[in-house]
Amino acid sequence: TQLIKPRIRKILSRELSQELVEMLPKHWVQIGDVLILPLRQELEPYKHRIAEVYAQVIGVKTVLRKGRIGGEFRETNYEVLYGSDTVTVHVENGIRYKLDVAKVMFSPANVKERVRMAKVAKPGELVVDMFAGIGHLSLPMAVHGKARVIAIEKSPYTFQFLVENIELNRVQGRMTAYNIDNRDFPGENVADRILMGYVVTTHEFIPKALSIAKDEAVIHYHNTVPERLMPEEPFRTFREIAREHGYEAEKLNELVIKRYAPGVWHVVVDVRVFKR
Ligand code: SAM
């Protein structure tokens, strides 16, 4: 990036005012050969030309304008500024993730968690990923951790990539995918480990997670928490709901993943649950 920025500025300073050149994005995210560029409103009239220059200097096929992630399926809806093909394969930690960057979220800030999950999984244990996405967290568990994985993803579009990624990473023997709402998953008392990689409303899914869990299990519970309620939350609510359902909960570990909104953090707590 140290060499890239001056080159981009040099090219565009022939076409844009000095003031606009100062507003050019200094940071961006590259996923496979697709770039996500945060672009200020002032640059709107020049967005296609700017994207073209970034694409050529950095060497990517497509440039998207960074936008919001939202809705039940946590979908992105990024505007295409340059190129047309938004599907790519991103390689990280030895895992191949195929996805449509314009539609499916892939957060660079979650990389530590994807790497950590590769290490916590144990060979032979059964992991249920209740919010699998394209296999963000559970592919590392199947590939590196040699765990058996049941991956549940509700969005039909995201599910197609999950299925492809299981094949791309050659873990068909250990990993099975379901295109259903996790509340309709029929397995009870089966999981040694559960992934709850979701935000905002994750607590609503705790009773279902407990019914999927064995009498003793580990749950990686994600949620978004207002800073003023930390560090008691989100564990306090988790334990409360667990007790209502006949489980005791013990906090093993807690990590902040990223800032979600002003004053709100995305947190993950590793919880050991056991039947009382
Ligand atoms: N767990 C990954 C991570 O942390 O990087 C990806 C998480 S992604 C934000 C959450 C996924 O859960 C989305 O793909 C969404 O479609 C899916 N999802 C939301 N509600 C669901 C439900 N009730 N059952 C199954 N999947 C669901």
C-alpha cells in the first residue's frame, strides 16, 4: 500500500482538484480479486474513473463501493463501480472461501476469530454451526481441526457458496450443510461444540442451542453489546437463559471482535454449559 497510494494519487491528480485528491480512500479491503472501497459523497461524480484507477494499480478485476450490511441474512448490497464479476475465491489461513462479495458479508475484522476456531476444534468432535454463512468459522474447524461439522445456513443464495466451499476444501467427508432455519434443525443432544456467529438477536437462539448441545458442551456465543453493559454482558443474559432451561454456564474466555456501532461492540464468549 505504501507504493500504491502515491501512484494512484499521481494519476488522479491530473484529473481531480487537489481538494478531491486529498479525499481519495487511504484504506480499502481486498477479498480475492475484488476490492471494497469506502468512497466519500464528494467523489460521487468521479466514482467510476477512481475505481478504474484503483483496479488497475492494485490489480483487481472488480471494485465495489462499501455500503451497509443488514437484515436477517446479514447481506451486503454493494454498488459495482468497476468491472462486473463480483464472485471470487479468497484464500485465508489455507482455506478457500468462494463468495459473491457484493452480496455476502466477509469481514476482515473477523480474521482472528476464523484463525482461532481452527485451533479450538478437536478431531472427531461434532460441531454445529447455527449461522454458517459461507463456512466462515466452521470450514477452519473441519479443515484444520479435523472436526465433524453440521453447518446450517438459512439464505438460499449464501448456502450455494457454503456447499461449493465444502467441496473446494475437500471436507465433504466431515462436513454437512443444511439450507434451513436453525430453529428447524431436528438434532437434539448431539453437539460437543456450537457456533453462534451472529449479532444483535443471538440471545433469542440460546434455547435452541441448548437443545442441540449434549449434556456438556462448549458454545461460542457472539453478540453485540453496548459498552456500558460490559463486561457483565453478554454472559449474564446467556447464563440466565441457560438456567431457565436447566443448564449451568461457565465463562471460559471472552474476546472483543470489533466495533459494531458507536459505543457498541461485537463480542464472543466461550461458554461451557452442562445439564444441572
Ligand atoms: N458465522 C460467520 C461469521 O461470524 O463470520 C458468518 C456469520 S453471518 C453474519 C450470519 C449468517 O447466519 C448469515 O449468512 C445468515 O443468513 C445466517 N442466518 C441468520 N439467521 C439464521 C437462522 N435462523 N438459521 C440459519 N441461518 C441463519
